[in-house]
Amino acid sequence: MLELVLAGASLELPIVIVFTGEGRQHLVGGQARQWQQLVDFDLARLHVLANGGFRPELEADIIDKAGLERLSERSRGILVL
């Protein structure tokens, strides 16, 4: 999945990624370092669907279901993991 996001970023497409459920595990431990490059080089905006105090190990906006709906309505390049 990360390769797909990097490919889109190389085409300068605005990409929004929302991590939900088990997908949030990409943002903790060793996996978080792989996604850090997206934040470091401003290649994608990262969001986490709120759930029970989960805190990612890298910079990501915490959103609720209403926030996810708003993102979906106004973003053409949105991936939900």
C-alpha cells in the first residue's frame, strides 16, 4: 500500500490516508517508520479514525466518523486503510 501512495505522490496528486481499525497498526512500532516519509516530505495527509484513545507514533490528525465523511466528500485521492 505504501508503494501505491508513493507512486501517487510522485505524480503530485493530493493524497489523504485514513487509518481505521486494524489499519492503525501501520502507525505504531517499526511500521510507523515506513510511513514517516509521507509526513517528512509532505507527500500525504494522514488521519486516524478515533477509537478508544489510540495515539499514533507519527503526526496524524485524529478524526471521528463525521470527519471521515467530510474528508470523503471533498478529497479526490482518499485511501482508507
